[in-house]
Amino acid sequence: MGETGYFREKIETMPRDELDAVIDERVRYTIHYANEHSPFYRKWFREHAIDISSIREHEDLLELPIISGSTIRNNQPPVTERFEFLSARMNEIYTIHETSGTSGAPKAFFLTWQDWLRYSEKYARIFRSYGIAPGDRIVVCASYGMNVGANMMTLAARRTGSTIIPEGKCTFPVRVVKNYKPTVIIGSVFKLIRLARRLTAEGIDPKTSGVERLVVGGESFAEASRTYMSSLWGCEVYNTYGSTEGTMCGECYAKAGLHVPEDLIHMDLYNPRMDHFVKDGEYGRIILTKLLPVGERCGTLLINYDTEDATAVVSRDRCICGRTSLRIKTPEREGERFWVEGRSFCRVDVERGVFQKENMEYLTGEYEAFLYGGRDTDTTILRVSLECNDPKTTDTDMIQEVFLKAFFRFKPELQELYNSGSLEILFHFTGPGELELYKVPGRPKRIIDRR
């Protein structure tokens, strides 16, 4: 309801040289804290012959080894007797969390109350960058549980003076919109699209529902998806990126990249082969270091942690919103990247082809894709299944043409394979509820590699 502003203006608008000085001070403290309080890092520094006094500024982090999710799993029960990444006394731990475990056993994370304040401040800064302020009522459609997102957003709302409606799921009754008149809804692309359709079916026009902002979290999405959601709801759609590990970044009204709170998160980007860091503008895997303000404590400290997500730096210049933090492109999950003869594409590339304006007259937005091929064939098949409002009246030829044009516009290297016959793209159109993903419990995978 308020104007776009700041949560902590001094640090958010700090000149680059002053911000770098703050970062370097926190790098030095964080490294020393790790050596004193983290069993893993104390051993890690010793095994890699790292002189912690030589780590003076953020560029020095580039010389340190990289850890991964498997490193965490291999240093917690049942592999080890204790949690080696635990970096505070157990009586200082406020909450214990786990990741979803979609790429292996769940990773455990311990948070002190100071961790909670730092995590929630990241979200509070994001909320203010969207214009969220006292008087706003926010429906959170993210699960309250072992993941940190929904809980941290709730505390961030308290710190920004707004009101939370903690639904946890986007399947909440339509009366919630009628009775409480939320001004902001936070959820995933498909949850928000389905909610718009439910409102419409109940005689409520999403455009006149009172919702002023949508915030998409938990997944990357195509710009075409944002445009479609905005047309459904008649409001602004913002992007956010967060994880249990502590990477909370978000857009401002300029929508010119996601702002990284550099005083609390240090981010470097490695190339996909993990053999060197990339230049600004090039895509690389996000390497995260949690920075501690001097004197503060941390439950689980991470230094040079491979998030397995990829992005590129958009700019390090001052944004038109006044913030001086670096801005990044929407991160993409490396686990959602697929390769065909050395060329890659990801879920967002397929989604870009689906959500073109012309297509959405016929499609619901729900889709799934499968990759087929093997040793006995020289051709890889990408089969895209699209859910239609009514398959009988759907202009399938037009949709295929529009999809391919959008898909290849951003992936011209794949068009070469398509033209040569090495890549074949087939389309399948279904009615509502007929996609395979509806039969699979849990969060559906949009692309499945069956090669």
C-alpha cells in the first residue's frame, strides 16, 4: 500500500566503496568465527593448509575450496556422530530446519535467534523494495514447516508492519479473498494461475479483487509467465529467490534484476564445469558465503557453498531505486538443465514457449515435457504435453508454431539440431486434468528425462 522504500536505507544505499569495506570486515570476522566455532571448518582450514589471517577481503574467498550439499550430508548423522556444521552451542539454537531432500538425504540447518533476525531482514528489505508497507495484508502460499521461507516472511511482515494471512497453500477458500481483502499474495506461478481461475469460477474478477501485488517464490519463471499472470490479475508481479541456506534476493519496482543483500550474503559465480569463476554477464553456479556482522553468532555457517543454482550478474551499478547492491538474473536450478549433443536448455526455456500471449487463449498454462532417445538412435525427442481449456477448439498448429518460434529465439543452438534432425519436438494436447503430473504425488516435475 505504501511507496516503494527501504527497510535499512543506510546499508541498502551505501556507496560501493563503503559497502565493500563492510563486506571485507564481515569476511574477516566470519572466517575467524568459523575457525573458532565450526568443527567442520576448523578441520577444513587445517586440511587445506589455509592461513585464516591471510583472508582479509572478499576477493580472498576465491582462493578457498568449494563445498556442496554432499559435503553437508557427509558431515551429519548417520554418516558422522555429530553435526559437524553446527557452529553454535545447542542451547543457543532457536530452530532446526531441513531441506526438502529432493536431491538426496535432507540437509540439516541450525538457526540461532540472530540467524532469524538476519534471514527475516533480507525478506523485509525485499518486501519494502516491492512497496509492501503497514496496512498491507499478505497471503503466504508457502509451506510452514522445516523449510524457512514462510516462517521468515511472517517475521519480515511483523518487522515491516504488514499483516500475514498464513494459509500455507494456494487452495485456501475463496472467502479469504472476499473477507480479508489481501493486497499481496505470495506463491508459485502455477498456484497463482489456478487461484485466479478459481476466483473467476466463483464470480470474482481477480483484477478487481483488491490484490495489488503478486510475489513469485520458490521457482524461476519465464518473463512470458509474468506477463500472463499480470494480465490475469491486473497487477504487478515480482520475483524473489530464497533458500534454507540463506540466499534471499528480490526485485525492486525497476524489475532490472534481483538485488543481493551483499552485507549479509557474499555471492560468486563459477562456470558450470566448476573450474573457474565467471565474468559479470556470464552464467555461473552460485557460490554462497554467509556473512556475519561483527559480534553476532550463527547456527550453521557456510563458506563457498555451491547452491547448485545458476545465474549471471546483471549490474553492479546503482539501481534507479537507489540501491547499490549487485543485481542478478533469475536463478535457475542446475538440476532442471538438460543437454542435447552439448547444447542445453532448462525448464524456463520450455515455459517461455508455453506462455506466449497467442497460446494462452487456448491453454491453461499447465504443461509437462519428456525427453526420449538412447544408444540405438541418433535423434533426441522432446515431447511437450499441453493442457487445453478445450482440445476440440484449440488451434494446435498455431500453438506449435508460436512455441517453436519463442523456444528457438532464446535457444538458436538447439534450432540447428532441430533443422538437422538430431532433435525432434513433438506436441501432445490434453484436456483439463489429463496430464501425467496430476497422477504423481508431491511437487510435480515439469521436465523428465527418460533417455
